[in-house]
Amino acid sequence: MNTLLFPVILAGGKGERFWPLSRKDRPKQFLSLDGSSRSLLQATADRLIKLGGGESSAAGGFPTPVAHGGNPQDRAGSSAGDWGTRTGWDSLWVITSSQIAEGVRQQLPELPVENLLIESEGRDTAAAVAWASLEIKRRYGEDAVIGFFPADHWIADEEAFAHTLSAATQLAASTAAIVTLGIKPTFPSTGYGYIEQGEKIGSFNELPAYHVNRFTEKPNRETAETFLSTGRFSWNSGMFVFRAGVVLKELHTHAPEIIEPLEQQGADIYPQLPKKSIDYALMEKTTLAYVLPVDFGWDDLGDWNAIERLLKTEENPNVELATHIGLDTQGAIIYASNPEDVVVTIGLEDVVIVRDRNVTLVVNKERTQEIKQILKILQSDPRFTDLL
């Protein structure tokens, strides 16, 4: 049984709810939002290359770029399943959009060119999972264990994260299973989907694994409180682990409209594929879903309020990533990309203020989800297209 994991980073998102900092030429995954020097994409890659035995350079950075010459098939090994020498960067894959592919190359210069899959047009996560799984199966065989990871997650305890993925890999390698990581909820969130655990099937790396009873979309607060009171529900992290052959067979059963065109016509058919999430296309339908309830400190960094969850301190009434002069201001999140800009506030509470280039955003923290509506207005007016 081979338990080497091939991690795939899903890096095609736009991160619209972090506008105006996140824009077309600089999406959220290219940003550093936790006060470190690493972008979200780099931090995700840094965590994942360690799983394959790779090492990043000191101080949390990335190694000096080196040339990756030769035939991709030579680098991949002479036969399917020849995985013994592939570690670190060689095992890492990234799937992204054509609009930001060059930015991904600049951010991850060590990534082998043949491990970067470029979508001609974004078709959501089901198509991305199907295409990447097909490519990895073609190169390494149907027993290759694949993990899918969004590029914009924050992980607090990387050692616990690695321990969890080892357990998920063991489960996926030994069972016809599509394993999802369920985050133990810390509050009744209405912004996350939930997973209800069913029968326990065993333990892996001392972590209990359960069959999934159901996936539930974002609930209202009363429902979320009920979920937490049962102790049977986890947040849906959007991270999955499975064998290539297992997920491709399930896609044939539940999403043939996605997998069959890809198999028959290749990536050229991509723009014509239906736009569906992997949750909707597969996870809500398959009987092979299993969940590992885990707790390694996690946030999906969905909007500006996530900055407060990461960086809020008792000493400061606000989260300040800018030069801020405030009078009677509390509960504010303040960001300026230019260190020379000064943000002055008087008598404000529970607001987000973002200053980036030629845009200033001021929004109540309870309404940050509505930033997407503002972007639709800007898209419809030719005067503002350069702001997107």
C-alpha cells in the first residue's frame, strides 16, 4: 500500500470579498493577510511540500529558483506507480486560471512546469478536481492518493495538520473512500457548510473516522446552534483526500457531464463544461464520503472579518494594518497598502476601512459579504473597470 500524497492546490479563485486589495491582477491568494511575509498561496505550498519530504528555505521563504529541464515524462518516472523518488515540490500540483498563471509561476518558482494546470476558463471546483485527478492518474496510476486544498486557508498548528493528512491518506489508500476534513466548530457559524458524521468506521493515526450522513449548506443561526449541541457536526473545510481511481469512478456515476467530455476531448473542452462545485456535483451524492473531525486551528479567510479573527488582541480595540489615528473608534479593521497613507477616524465602531491604490472602502463589518454586489455595479460602468 503506497501512502504518498499528491497535494493539489486550488488557486483559481478571485477573492472578491477582499476587494479592493484583491483585484484581477492581484487575487487574494497572492496576498499576505496574516502579518507575515508569505502570501496565502506560498504558505499553502510551504505546508504541503513538507508532506512529501521537501523543505523550504529558512525564515519561511522559498528556495532559489532552479531550472527544470527534460521531458516531463522522464521527470514523472518510467512507469505508473513509480513514486519512490518523488518528494516535495515534485509531488505538488497547482490548478489555476489563465489570467493569473504567470503570477503563480512567480510566486512558486520551484513548482515543476508540468505540475501547473492552467484553466482556459474557470468552471468551479468539480471540473478542477476532475481534470487534476485525470492527469495524476495518467502519470501515476489509479492508486495515487490525491489531496485537494484551497489556496486561501490559514492553518495554526502545522504539525497537527500534517498528522491529520497522514491519517486521511491512510484511510484513502486502504478504503474506497472520499475523505473530507471536518473542522471542529468553535461557534455557530452561518457562513460555513456543515458535515454530519454517522457511523464510526475506525481510527487512523489515532484519529477517529466516520461515514458522512449528510452535507448541509450554510444554515441560519438557530440551526447552527442545534448542530453544535449534537456534537455530530463539523464545518466543511473544502479539503478532500482520495485515490484517483475512486474519485474518477464516482464522477462517472454522479457527474458524467463533467468527467466524460474531459476524458474524451481533453482540456480543450474546458470552457464548455458545466460550472459546478465539487460539493454539489459529487460530495452531496456519493455514498463513499468519510469525515475526519479535526482541530488544528483553521480559517478560510473568506472576507475582511477574518483578519480580526487572526490578529485581534486585547490590548488594541482595533485591528490596524495601517498608520491609524483614531478618536473614540473601536472594533474597526483598518488596512492601507501604502505605508505613507494615514487613516484618521472619529467616533466609528465595527467598520472595515481599506485603502489600496486609488480606492477607499468603508463598510460595516456585518455587511462585508455585500462587497460582491458593489463589484457588479463597477463591472457595469466603463468608468470603473480599472478598479476591478
